[in-house]
Amino acid sequence: MTQAITTSTVFEETAYPSLFSPITLAGKTLKNRIVHASMTTRFVVKGQLTQQMIDYHRNRAEGGTAMTVTEPLNMMRFQSAPGKINVYGRANEDSLKAFAEAVEGADCRLIGQVQDPGRGRHTGGRNTRAVGASALPDDLSWTVPYALSTDDVANIIDDFAQSSLWLKECGWSGIEISAGHGHIFHQFMSTWSNRRDDVYGGDVAGRTKLVKDLLVAIRQACGSDFIIGIKLPGEDGIPNSIDMEEAARISAEVASVNVADFVTFAWGAHGPTLDWHLPDMNGPRAPYMEKIVSLAKPFGDAAVGALGLITDPNEGDQMVRDGEADLVMLGRPLVTDPAWGRKSAQGREADIRYCVSCNTCWQVIMEHTHLQCDNNPRVGEPDEANWVPSPAKERKKIAIVGAGVAGMECAWVASARGHDVTVFGQSSEPGGKTRLHAELPGGESLSSVYDYQALMAKKSSTRMELGFMATQEDILATEPDLVVLATGSDMSWPDGIPDMWEGEGIFLDLRTLMAELIARPSPQPGTAIIYDHDHTRMTYAGAEFLSDKFDRVIIVTPRERIASDEALVVRQGIYRRLMQKGIELVTLHDLDPESLYEEAEVNIRNVYTGATTKFEEIALLTYSTPRRPNIALQSGLEAAGIQVERIGDARAPRTLHIATSEGYKFGNSV
């Protein structure tokens, strides 16, 4: 580790003195230990840097981040991705300098990421332009790359080194080599993906030669006053690839060149363990920290970066204080709140919009849209770190019916703008269906969304009327100029199921059932069947919940797989947990309405052949289906002459991040 913390280097006035102590890397001072880990933003257009990209990193610098690592850059001749900034060939001089001026001017070190996916691909189709260590297929897409020749490898080392020098000449502080996550450097270091017989293959010394030579070349090109970081693979979970023992051998080899100023490690690969590099709340916090400490030992005085599901300043402060890490590397938490650092330093933890580790950010960038977040509707806005709602031109009385995340976001923003806002909520606490999800396995962190909204609503004097179902008379009694229906939605009755069952309590939807069973924790014998027409994560959290209460849980869906509407990294985790819990999956089947649920028997029918299968000893049958908006109040209010608007699920079924964003936008527009 680079520096011991002493009282002379600690900012005593901060709430977290270890986290906010300075550190020096390559002669450059970092004002604290907070580092923005690399995140793809999709703010780059046709290889050109945009103002939105600059604003994104500048906001995090102004919000208290000491060093920020960009997304991967186009730095070698094989790279021409339009969504990455062109650096190779001394491109984009003016914009690269402007980027450095904006970030470095806010006392934050700007670091460019050196990376190439190689054969790795996690979107649909094959990449015919991929390059790699050997002509072997990617474990996800089965892309077979062009195997780089010995001369090709030497050329890309030179390309990366010269492009790094160009960044330095443009005012950047350093680079990070991303050699984990299953990308090209990882592929060279693994025996699973590297079957070469030249100097870049064979034993661990040969397989690490590319990374070692690259480190030396960048140092020789850029000098000692340029920060060079390295992210190496920990366990990647691929058979015959990199386990902890092999990761330790790789770490020792790479450390032997004595170049890196900081080091960290990433888990997983381009395969069934892709989700390991973005751990969620279905496991422990900071799950890799102990292993990172162990693997980093050969690097001696290089700063060690903590990485992986760190969201709270207490965690980061303790890691630095206890000597586990020198840098606290945050990706998703700094997407969620660009002022995470400043708020932490000031002891304003309650004002932080916390990352819920849902990986929506990963999903949207894989869909090639701009970076977005469930708990931050302002990602990429110019004033993101310092934003406060602007005063409304005319004060209005607004009634918001529904205290879920869409209604609460709208309420606090509209109140903060000066409107007189009353929120009606059926439950005694805000949060809506998100509060129920937070009670299920892996959902705990979702509470931070509505907790923040409730705090902001209190600060902005929003009137809360909770614990009863508001009638038209209740709403009209507030004399509103406008009513916002944020009344959510209910699951639709499954097609083909006898209508006489609806409302009889025989066949309940999964969300209603979960709310009832949470209050009745005792286990029950028999089999539970979930009829899945939903394919979002709450359904599978419900399945995990039921697996602790019933002898057997079966998910039946007419689709060819489950979790179709979730991101790949989310879907992988869902499959792994369901398999580990013994939950059975029956795809391409519907319920058979002709012989559905008699004498504890359920029949299902193949959607293609019509063949039926019988399940016996059924204790529970439930369904999770597309949702229908709850808008019963709309017609009566409009007949009374009131303007009515609908947001969130009351407009149409929404994901969490769309509901939050929609509430924010309407609160700002009214």
C-alpha cells in the first residue's frame, strides 16, 4: 500500500477522516480516496467526445470524487467503435484537452481506460471484427476472433503506449489497463482462451507477457509522473481458466515489472459468470475485498483499490482505516449520486441517493441508450451534482394519489418548486409495490429509493395523508388545481382461466400473495406453482421466498426461458439462485384451463404440441402477469372539472427507473 494514514494527512473536520485523507500516486495528489470506477455512458457519438460526457465526469469531480476512470477508449489500430472516444493517431486534441481542463480543474485526476473486448461479446450476434489471443469461441456469443500474430501484438502494445502519451500531452493524469472482466488481456492470461505457441502463450510468464510489456511500454513513453493502474482478473468461474491460485500466479508475474501505481481485481468473465463483476444484493456486501487484499500483496507499495458492491461511506472509511485498501473504487454508486463524496464528507448520508445495485445501468447501455439509473433521473445533466428544483412560475394546489416511487418523486420535486402538494397513500408508509419487493430476497436496497423520497418530501413540506384509500370526496376536499394519479397497477387475470375463480381467493396473484405470506412466516407442506407471464425480477424473488415455505416450487411459463425482460447479468444471477434452491422451471407450457385445479392437481399444456403434464399435491397456485393501470378515479374527477394526469404504472406498467424518471419529469414540468 502506498501511504499510511497519519493525523497530519487526515481532514479532521470530515465525518470519515480515513476516506477523506489525501494520497499521492505518481507524484500527483488525490484529495481523498474516492475513485469513480470505469462505467460506459453511451455519451460518445461517432468516436467524438461530447459535452454531455465531459459534464458527467465534471459533475462527479465537483461532487467530491478524487479520481475518475473513463470508459474504454479507441487507442489502437484495431479499434473503431463509434461509442468510444477516438484517441489513436493523436485524434480529438481540442476535446481531449477540454475534458482534462474540466475534470482536472475540479481537482480530480482524469484517467483513461485501456481495454479491448477481444472475442468477448454480450449483445446479440457475432462480432466479425473481433481480435483475440487464439481462434477460440467466446463463451457467450461464440464469436471466434482473428488470432493476433506476434507482430500484431507488438504493434498494439506500441499503439496503446503512444495513445497513452497522447492523453498525457492533452493534460490527462494517467491510464488504467482493464485486464479483467474476460476482455482481451484477460483472454491472453487464461489457458482457456490462450493456446498460443509464441512468446505470448504457454506458461504463466508467457501468457502475462502482453500485459507486462504494455505496462513497461507505457511507463517508458509517459514517464514517472503519469499514473498507471492495472485491473487484473480474480476468479473468473470458467473451468480450466483462472481460479484463485492461478490469479495469484498472474498477480505475482505482473507485479514483477514494478510499474503499477495502483492495482485492483475483477471477478467473472464473458460466460455464465459475467454477473460476478456486478454483484447485487443477493449476496454479501463488498464480497471480494478479502481476496483482493490477498491477491494484491505482490504489488508492494502500489495502492490497492477496493472494488465490488461498496455503497456506503462507512464501508469505504473502514477499508482505508483498517489498511485493507488505499482507494475506494465506486462505479454504480457514483452514477446514482454524483455528490456522494461531498455529502459523505459533510456527514449528510441521509441526503445521498444510494445505488440499489439493480444493474439497470448495465442493461440500458447494453441496449445502446444513454446511461440511466433507477434512483437518479438526472444522469448526464449539466448541473447534476449541484441541482435543486427551480421555483415554479405559479403556485398550484396538487393532489397526488398514490405514494409509490412515481408519486413520491413527483411530490417532493413539485413541493420543492413551491407547489402546495398533498399525497394520498393507501398504505401506512410510502413506497408502494417497491416496498413489498424490498421485503423479498435481494430487494433490501430498494428501500433507499422511497426512503430518500420521503426525506425530501418532509424537507419540502409535502402533506402526507396515508393509511386509507382516498375517495373522490377526499381528493376534492383539498380543492386541487390538478390531480396526479400515481395509483399503480394490478396483475391482470390470466387468459383462459375460468372467470368464476376471479375474486374467490382460490387463485391469487403473486404480489397479493406475498403481502399475505410475509405476515405468516410459518412453512407449509406441498408444492407451489407460479404461472409466469411477467418475466421481471420481482417474480423470481417471490419464487425464492416461496422456496423457504413449501416443499417444492415450480415456475411455469409459455416462453422458451424465464427472466426475458431482465438484463443478462441479472438473468444469470436469477438462474443460478433458482437452480441452487432446487426451484423447477417448466418452459413452453401454459396452464390447462380444462383440468386446472381439482383435488390438489394442476395440469399444464405444451404450447406447441398440446401435450399435458399433471402435477399433484399442489398446495398453492399463483400467477404473475402483465399489469393493468388502476384508474377508477379518473372519470369521476374529470367529470367534476378537475385536470387529471397519470404517471408511473397508472399510465402504463413501468420499470422502477422509468417510474422514478417520469415522476421527476412531471414534478418539474407542472
